[in-house]
Amino acid sequence: MADVWIPTGMQILTDGNQRVQVVGRTVRQIINNLETQYPGTKSRIYDEEEDDLLPGVAVIVDGEASQLGLLERVEEESEVHFLPAIGGG
Amino acid sequence: MVDYQPNAVLSTQEFKVVGSRPIRHDGADKVTGRAQYGADIQLQGLLHGKILRSPHAHAKIKSIDASKALEMPGVHAVVTSADWEQPSGKIEDLAEGSIHNLRFLSNNVLAYDKALYKGHAIAGVAADNPHLAEQALMTIKVDYEVLPPVVTFRDALKGDAPILHERLQSLSNPGLRAGGYKSDDDTSKGTNLANQFEFKLGDIEKGFQEADLIIEKETNTSAVHQGYIEPHTGTARWNTDGSLTVWSSTQGHFNVRDLMSRMLGLPVSKIKVIPMEIGGGFGAKGIIYSEPVAALLAKKANRPVKVTMSRTEVFEASGPTSGTNVRVKLGATNDGKLVAAEAHLTFEAGAFPGSPVPGGCNCIFSAYDIPNTYLEGIDVVINKPKSAAYRAPGAPAAAFCMETAIDELCEKLGMDPLEFRLLNSAKEGTRRATGPLMPYVGFVETLTAAKEHAHYSTPLEGPNRGRGVASGFWGNGTGPASAMAIVNNDGTVNLVEGSADLSGTRVAFAQQAAEVLGIAVEDVIPSVGDTESVGFTSNSGGSGATFKTGWATYEAAQDVKRQMIARIAKVWEVSEGDVEYVDGVLQHKSDPELKMTFQQVAARQNATGGPITGQAGVNPGGAGPCLATHIVDVEVDPETGKVTVLRYTAVQDVGKAIHPGYVEGQIQGGAVQGIGWGLNEEYFTSDQGVMMNSTFLDYRMPTSLDLPMIDTVIVEVANPAHPFGIRGVGEVPIVPPMAALSNAIHGATGVRVNQLPMTPGAIMEAVWDKNGK
């Protein structure tokens, strides 16, 4: 199962856990399964209307900021983070 | 007399064209004045637009009467925010970190119901010439209800502070950096606290309990401007089919197109944006100011309109970077190991949410391996111009606090500052304070190169002199990018790519194409395509252009190779698998008689199947962060506090320097901007929110006359995620200089200056405080 790191502000929804194990082979599946385990988490990172990550949310899979968003593949031992997207200059 | 040390390239991988120093294709036009910048555009019937700006930092706009202006001969149109529909307050992602709350953005372009900073655009006028337009501005009557302004974050966060946006939603969601908008039925009290971010790693309390030594530090920085030499400019023309053409000085013409599409309610297919040559951007030209106003005026006047800012307008009405307050607490063991670190970063966003405080949080501890960390970032709105990106947004102010705190730690521990950094260096697999693991990076290599550099070991002699070091981190960006390689029948290639060229990127792309194709770089003719000539390409920013559009160029050139192999296999009547492409020559793998050059195949392309054009659209991951370490020697005049920079060396991991000359230029330019930020530059703002030094005479930026040569050491630790090992280089050079200077000033004077800029007056005050005067 993937190791999903929960943003500090969202840990109140995951019983205070910073890291949770979630099944999923894509980021979309991870988010959906996270919601099943911890209701209320999905709306903090997913835009229902656009069917995409919320604007400004970056997903980092195995240390790399994903360019595929919900489509990004997640492996069995992957590490997944949701962080603010950082703009450059 | 300072010995001059030639710039060094510590290379790990050699190529034929990549890594060489060809003359840039756009160089001659730029130095002879032939290059076309945004304000150079001339069109039939062109009108000139000027903007009426608020004299107040905070005011309700009760009414605008432009009737007198419209009566003036030669005045063709006046526009206000009433001339377009207010966009939704929903935040949108326009690709690659281009996150916008379009309502805030349109309100910044033309004020809706409030003026939120002195210089805020209220109305636009189009007239036969700029002087007439300015005269017309003076006749426009605006009825303001002046409100008390808030010009510091401390005042903005007080319970009784005037509120800038009644509908601003205070957020702590990781996603909503650009600020949220409350729904219409939410009647809760407004706030100036736009966003709050938190990151935790390990156990911070336990970490500090394990520390033998704890240092606490607080620093303050003022807003500074990016100082690009070319003001913002946009020209718009509506075509007879209802489409719009825009000429813009921009870092991202596709972003201009997409933003204008949302703001004007026009499909993207109806907007063409042509990027002109750009005289500097540094992040601040990834947003729009002039273009939408030009479009609105052009629509009303039924003639093309050009709107160009003056220098004062650039200072007062485009985005400086944030003023900041950063507090750091570090815990270390007696042998110098960092065990805990805590930081609170408060950044002033200006009139609308969206300071680079997430960037500051992302970078402040990232150069180091620290097991227990806590980070808090706060984004506050105040009555000053909306902040805009400036080279490694958020990181320089964060590093100013962190790297000077490290210097204090080293002093107390009696430890060499580079040895300390080597001991605590982040490496591949280090857990960052924001959570993810660090990928493969070259921090250890840059520290080692700095330690071994002659500058570091040369004794610094003479009174009132000091040496400082500091390091910096930047994450680097990427995003969608496109390129086309069009083979000409004379064996040259027209390379059309989508990245606005701020720093010589077009020659870097030409080099990459030439490397793949095995031809001379002079035979690749690069150009920046407009939004109808090349596929979508995200902004030239985030140090991402050479990486992402380099990938697109690489793939486009590979596409040419594939087509050529297929073509020649047909000519020779062999299978494609029997043909190989080596150094610009196509040859049969086993029959040495069968051989043709790239140029020969190019000459026969039409006769053998048609034109050969390679193309690629990419969105590559793996940009890879980069790190830098700077060394500076200064002399401080004990009577006046004036700082003279004696010697400066910048060491940086660049992955692979495609064109070392332009990489050196990026490093030197970033270092110089950091020196200006550290010693000279600040927005002097009155308590009524008026900038008092809005010209280059009073906003003092360093020139080449003020500084010695900036020596560079290019360390190449190849990025495994790029075929040539590229990492972005343009931003990290601005991160270390302020802290390096502060540490050097401490070496020279014994005092630590914890605010920027470290002006002569600020240094003397610190010296007098220390001496009890």
C-alpha cells in the first residue's frame, strides 16, 4: 500500500495521523480510497467540478512533483505528498 | 588588488555542441537596436493608452466621471472595470503553477469598487498620442471615500484593522495559495489573513530537548522590485473577424492568452499573443497589467491601442516582492549536528492574496538534513501593490534568516561554516521539512568546490574586512512545452519553440537540437513562436525553460532523426532497422557504401516523400532542485558604514551548462540582484502607503561600477531526468547573497544586521547599539 502523507492542516481528519497507508494505483484511486478511510479529506484536495486536483495543490510521488496529477501512477511502495504548488520567478 | 580568477566549469560529461559557447542568434539585433521590444510595435491607426491611478492607498470608489475626457479632440475611448464582467472568484489553475483568482486579478488590472493601493488602476484612456492621453486623465473626476490604509502586516493583523476585502476567505488548505473568496451568503467578518500553511516533521519539542545549543533569530526585509529595465507594455488590436491580436512583453504568452480569454470572455482560439523581445522579467512578467486595458480600449475605439507603463508606474503599480518577517529557532549538538529547526514566516502579499510564503517554507530548511522541524507560513494582505514573483520567490528572505542563524551557530560552536554545512548537508534521500524525499542533488559537490576554491583559502588582510558564506536552495519548475524542428532543403533547421527568451534560451535549444542531429549549431535557426505558431508552452519561469523546452527540442530532433531514417530506408530499399544515424550521417549498419549526410537527405526530402518536420509536446517531470554556495569579502567603512564588496565567488550545481557563458551570466546577474537587495534596495513607503522613491534615482540598484567581477564555479552534477543532465539555473543565485553579506559584515564589524537592506545607516546603528552609544 502507498504511504500517503497528510498535510498538517488536514490531519484533524485522519485522527491526527501524519502518514496513512492507502491502496491505489493512481493518484485518483489514492484520493478516493483516502476519502473512504477518512471522510472529508477528498474535498480538501480535489475539485469535483473540474475533476482535477484543487488549483494550487501539487502531488509529489516518490519525490517528484507530478505533471499528470490524478493520472500519475502510484506503486505499491510509493510515497505520496500533497503540497502547495510553488510558482517560480 | 584582488586577483582575478577565471570562471570555472567542473564538468562530468562532455558533448560536441552542448557545453560550447556559440554566439547567440539574437545577439547582433539586441546590441544594434534592431531587436523588437513591446513598445517598438507600430501599427496603422495606433492609439496610445494611459492609466488613471489612485492617489490613495485605500479608498472606496463612489463614482467615475470621464465625460470631460471624452469631449477632448483626439481622445477616442475611456474604460473602467464597468466595461467588463466581473469574473468568478473561484481559483483557477492555468497550468504549471499559474494559479489565479481571476476576480482578484481583474480587480488588480482595473479597480472594481475599491482602490487598494496608491497607483491602483482606476480608468484607461486611449488618445492620438501619449501626452494627450495624460491630459485627458487629468479631466477624469473620481469621487473617493478615503479609508485608513494598513501598510504593515502587524497592523493588518490587529483585531481592529481596516479590512481590504470583505469577501476574503482565510484559508489553511494546502491548495489555496492565491486566496479564497467567501460565498455570497457567508456573512462572517472579513480578514486580512489570506492563507496559513503548516508543515511538521518528527517531534520538534523532543528535538530541541536533545540540542546542546539553541539559536533564535528574527529578520525583517522590505519589499524590493525586480528592476527589469523594460517597463510593462501591451498592444491590442481587434481584427475584423472578432479575434484579438496582442503584442506583449511577457514571460508567458500562452498565459497572457489564457488569462485574457477568461477575463474578456473570448475563446482562446480567438486570441493570438505575440511575444516581443523582453527586457527582463525575473518572474514579474508572468502576470498581466497593460494588455487587458489595451484590449478594452481598442474595442471601444475600434483602433489598436498600446499601453506602456512609465518607470514610476512600474514601481507603484506592478508587483514588488514581499516585505517579510522571519523567525527561526535552530537546535544543534555540540559537534555541530542540527537536530531541530522551527520557522515562522510572515509575508506581505500586497493588496491581493498570493505572496510567495509557500516558496519560503519550501526552501528555508531544504539544504539541510534536520530530523525535527516545524514551519508556519502566513500570507497577509496590506494596502501596497500586489506582490509578484521575483527570482526564487520566497527563498531569499527565508535564507537571509536561516543562513545568518547558521553563522551564529557556527560562531558559538567554533566551527567552520562550510564544514558545518557539509556535516548537515541534504543529499539524495534526505527527508525535507515539507515531507518529500530529496532527489539526487549536488549540494555536497558545491560545498566541496567552495571549500577548495582559492577565494576561501586566501587570507583576508586589512582592517574592517570580513568574509561571509551562505548557501541557498531552489526547487526548480517544469511544465508543458512544445517545439517544432523544420528541416530546410539546404540542410538547416528552423526550430520553433514556445518559451519566451529571457536569458539566451533560444541558443540553448539550438544547441540541444544540433547535438541530437549532429549538425552545426549555426545550422539551427531558433525562434520563439507565437500562440498560433507552436503548441502550448508554459511560462519561462521557475528556472524551467531550458529543462522543459529543452526536452521538447530534444524530442522534436529525435522525431526528425526517425523520419530521416525511415526516408533513407525507403530510398535504399532496406529495412529501417538496418539504418543508423551517427553524428549527422545516416549509414547502413553493414554496407559501408550506403551513406548520406543530414544535408543530403534534407536536399532530397520533397522528392522522397515530402517535407520533414519533427515535433514534440511534453510535460516532463524531474526538474530537480539546485543548490548554491556563495563566498563574499567586504570592507566596511567604520565612519560611515558603507560596504564595499571586495571579492565575490558563486558556486552552483547546474546539472549541465548547455551554454556556460549564459549560465555564468545567470549566476552573476542573480548574485548582483541579491547584493542590491542586501545593501541598497527597499520601498520607502509613508504611513499613508505612498512609495517615496519610485524612480531609479532614489531606488538604488547596483551597477557594474559598484561591484567587482562575480566569479563563478559551475559544478555539473547531472540531473538524471534530462538527456543532457540539465537543472534550472536562473533563480538560486539570488538566494545566498544577502545572508553571505550579513555574515561578512559581521566579520568586519562584529555586529549582525538583521534587517534588509543593510544600508550604511543600519550598520552604524547596529555598531552604536553594540558599543552602547
